[in-house]
Amino acid sequence: MKTPTVQLLGVTKRIGGKTLIDKLSFEVPKGEIFGFLGPNGAGKTTTIRMMVGLMSMTEGDVLIEGKSIKREYEQAIRHVGAIVENPEFYKYLSGYRNLVHYARMVPGVTRKRILEVVRLVGLENRIHDKVKRYSLGMRQRLGVAQALLHKPSLLILDEPTNGLDPAGIRELRDYLRRLAQEGNISIIVSSHLLAEMELMCDRIGIIQNGKLVDVRSIQDFVREGEASRYIFEVDDSAKAKEALACAREAEITSEGIEVSAEREEVAEIAAALVRVGVRLYGIRRVTKSLEDKFLEMTGSDQIA
């Protein structure tokens, strides 16, 4: 694994004898988009607030570029850009003037850097318009631009797609992927849109009742523990099932016939179907989505 930008070391939060976050430990390397998922009340926002110093930890620590949030807050937080809630701006100022206003509070941010982040988030054609004329997606992009002004190595976004339409969500996803790849920035994203997280993230961590259930790559999440199953699109599902009945378990579905098999066996099954006169129109592998696996692991229908 690459050098970690951020490390959570046994992070724990207790309030009034109740444990909200219980010994949370994981790390995010440079250039990775890490998805942080959990049911309502699982502790995602509490964890993020502790990571950026908005809430104290009872135990444990967070290291950002090797600096402790507890003991070296100023040195640690200078590496962080975050949108913990919806980004707020002066609506009667232009996007550019908002960034200039923020830049005055951060040492070393030049006009050149402001224009760099404007280009990076794709707002160069609208940056001099007043923010009150911006769509929600444009305001989210302006928020990302603001968070990137001081060249952080860690970007933390809590529900960044809230209120965005499908086009805005896709735009934001593309920008974040480009940021991670080209800027070598680590990004932690908390979102309830699991299909979007599946497309955006490299790894996923699932939290439930304040405890980390699992952390692994997207591919491992959706493939782990699953026997390979294939859908064979055929003209006569009943005949296909009868032809395969002796050799393996087959199930008729609305799309054709579903068969459990190893990859090397797929060609043999296809040949067997053709031999008995079944017309074969297509073959595809069945995989569970991240949402399917999430609901299995958490037993929850609340995926926020």
C-alpha cells in the first residue's frame, strides 16, 4: 500500500457512558478515494468531526501526514480540506470574490492558485457570476475549490452529492477521480448513494453502531464469498434447464437461465445448449452490487 495520508488509531468517543465510536482504526493512502458508509446513526459524521478537530476524542488519535490532530492540531489540519456540511458562501458576491475572501484567511494562497482550482473544478466560465445564480451542483464545485485552495493532501467530503441531479453527481464524481489521480490527493467521501460510491471509490469502509465492520476494495466487496453465476439468454429456458439438469443447478429467471459455474466451464455450457438446439443470444456474469452487500452486512434498510 502507498504511504498513508491519514491514519485513525483506535479512535473512540464516549458521551455519558455511551460509546458512540468504538476503537475505529483504518488508513487512507495517497491518491485513493475512500468511501465511508454506514446506516443512520452509525457514527460517520461523528468520526469526520473528530478527524477535523470539531469534536474531541475520548481515546485514540488521528494522524494526518504523520501529525497528531490531538497534539499538533495546526500542523495536522493544514493538510486537510473539508466540506462537513453544505458549503456556505456570500450569495451576492461572485464565485471568484468568495474564493478571494477565503484566501485572505489562508497564508500563501495566490491569485494563480485561485485560478488553478477554478479550472480544476470546471468553473472558469461562471466564476465571475454571483453565487446566487449558481445551481446546487456549481455551489458544490465551488465548495470543493475552496477546500482545495491551500493544496491539502486530504480532502474530506460529508454527503457531497446531497441535492445534486444525476448530471451534477456525475460531474462531481469525475472531478474527484481526476483530483485523486492527477493531484495524488487522498479523498474520504461519506454518502448514502451506494451505486455512486461503487463507481467513485477505490475502497470502502462500513461502520455500524460505532464499530468498523469491514474495509476492503470495491471489487472484493462485491465478489467476496460469491460463487460465480452466469445468465444465459436463450430462446427456450425450460429446454435449457432440462439439458443442464444432470450436470449442474440451473434456475429460470426473467432474463433466461442462471447457472452456477467456474469461468472455464462457461464455453462448455454454451456448447451443450447449442447441441440440443437451444438458441443462445448472450452470456453475462452476475455480480451483487455494493448496495446488496451493504444490506447483507448491516442488516439495515437505512443506507444513509
